Amino acid sequence: MPFAGALRFWLKLGCISFGGPAGQIAIMHRELVEERRWISEKRFLHALNYCMVLPGPEAQQLATYIGWLMHGVRGGLAAGGLFVLPSLILLIALSWLYVRYAQLPLVAGLFAGIKPVVVAVVVFAAWRVAVRTLHTKLLSVIALLSFAAMASGRVPFPAVLALAALAGWVGSHQLAAAIARKGHAASASHAHLRALIDDDTPTPPHAVFRSWRLATVLLIGVGGGAAVAAMVWLHQPGGPLSHMAAFFTQAALLTFGGAYAVLPYVFQGAVHQYQWLSAGQMIDGLALGESTPGPLIMIVAFVGFLGGWNAAAGDVNTAWPLAVAGACVATFFTFLPSFLFIFAGAPLVERTRSTSFLAAPLTAITAAVVGVIASLAVVFAWHVWWPRASAAQLFSGGVEWFALVLSALAAFALFRLHWGVMPVIGAGALAGALRALLA
């Protein structure tokens, strides 16, 4: 496959990759395995299994892996970068519209209708992960304990993941049945058709493991990231951009189980620790992230934009460049580790073709993610249903009945009517706009 043709496909994928990681991976499977036959089913699943044990957005990492396998580092950079770039550009534009016009009654009404829907969407996300994961009593207990730990606010998110992984390793024998069931479901495939990179295709020279190549990747990747962080720090020592570089690097290394799993960590840091934006704005950002192509973790671009915009304190001359810089810094440091994991680790994976020893800890982490996402749903629901409450008085100010009813209707549409996330968000926005017009 010529590089130019692959480039066009990766750009197209970045523009149509709606539906979260499951939808994005399904698009890649249909396009690359079934229709274009660039890669075989077995090689595709092998790459996917590796990406699923990594922190970070697995769909973007899978695109990077396949692009790297086909055309080397330039292919990986093109595939992974174009998976993110359209979403970044769109979110910067939407974030600017948000900060300029969010206070208008009609726009405020739109978001007032979207926020209750987001609560139902997060609950639905937790349920989907639970259905796929909680096949044993041990996994259910891990999910409940994770929920309690995150809801209490006393156990940090990294500790929850570490304890879940430890529980999975200790209870690996009990998890064997759940892992086997998952593997059996994943093994069902279509009849084998020859592909450009087939089951028996030799590993291309650029994908063969070489110690010097690993050292070069680490030197360029880590060194380049450090250089960008240093430039950010020298430009504004101790400013929001330097804090974003450090914070989103940490968040990227903790993104096990998808974007919803790390959102509580981002929420705590961005809203409470650094105060880059408010809780309500964070929920609005999640709605925008659900409505745009690309990985959901691209909500970090919205967080970075608002962090830079709010740091300008009303200075219009500096707000726009600082906001765009914030979005770019947050995105760069969120995705840099993903590229490093692929370029450094994929040659080893191609050689060993085995990551089974991580299966039990990963399954336990995924179970913990159910509890983490559920705790996020509780936090969002509290902010949306009791908007005038405070930490001292959790349920003061009365219930926002419009929001509560809209959340219930959105949940009914998702769970019972099987609507997609985008139509539900659109219906919520329409309900909020109608309410604003009739007010």
C-alpha cells in the first residue's frame, strides 16, 4: 500500500471516528481487515490485545500500531496524529464559541439540556463495561470497592488501579474463567482472506526489535517531551501551561480502561486542584467530547483551552493564544506516551506475540474501572441535579427537576430504546433550547 493512500485513509478515519473506542475499533476492523485487507484478522487482534494492556486511548494506539507496521515511524506518526488532529481543531473552535457565547440564554439553554444527558451517558458507559467485565464475584467485589474508594475521595486514583491489579494477580486462578470467556468471544472471526500483512507475513525490517532502535526511540521521545516541557516552563515559569504539561503526562500514564476511567482524575485535578475550569464547564466539555470525532480523552483539549482562557483573567489580547496553547499542550502531553509505547514496545510484541501474563491484572483493572466510572456519574449527578448545593450541605437548594427528569428520559432512551449517544445528546440540547425559548 503506497504511503499516500494510507495517509488519505488515516485522515478520513480521524474525521469519521465517532462512537467511542468500540465504534472506532469497529470502523478500523471493517475498513482494514474486511474491505481493504491491509492486515489479517489475527494480526489485527494481536495488535489490539497489546494496545488494551497499555494506558492511553486504545483506538488511537491501534491506529498508530497498524500505521507503524505498514510504513514505519512515519506511518505510525501519520496514523496516530491524524486520528487526533481533526478532533483537536474542531474542539479548539467549539471551545472558543463556548467561552464567547455560553452566557447567551439560548446557548445556556442548550447546555442546560445536555448536562443531564451526560449523567445518563456516564451511567450507560459504566453499565457497558460492567456487562463485559463482571463475570465473577471477585470482579464484582473489586468494582464495588473501587466505587467506595473513589466516592469517599480519600483514595487516589493511581492507588485504586494498583490495588485492583494486585487483586487480579493474587486472584488470577479465579479470574481464569472470565478471561477464557472473553478470549473465546474475541476469537470468533470471519473466513480467512489473504491480506497485505497476513498471518504468515514476515515481520518487516523496520519492525524487528533492535536494542539501538529502542534506545533511539526513548531518547527522541523522552528528550523531545522534556524539551517541549522546558520551553513551556521558560515561557511562563510556574504558569498554567507548565502545570498542564506535568499533569496531563501523569493522566496519560493512568488512562487504563478508557477515557471514562481517567476522567475522575482529570476532574479532581482540573477543577479542584488547579481550578482551570468549573465542574459545570467540565460536564459541558464532556458533552462536546462526546459530540466530536476522535478519542473521548480529547476532552483534555477543552480543559486546556479553558485553563488558558481563564488564566488570562479577561485580557482579550492574551486569552486566545494562551487558550490555544493550553489545548495544544494538554493534547501533546496526553498522547506523547501513547506514541512511545507503540514505537518502543511494538517490536517486542511482534517478536514475542504474547502478553498473556498481564491478562488477570488487566481484567481486574477493568473491573475497577466500572466502580470508577460509577463514582464519576455520582459526582456529575450531584452537580447537575443539585446545582445550588455545597460540600457542607450536599442537598441544599432543592432538586433541579428539569435536569432529573431529562436524565431519566435519556437513560430510558439509551437502555431501553437503544438510541446512540449522539441522538440522545441532540435531543437533550433541543429540550434545553425549547425550555430557554419558552422561559
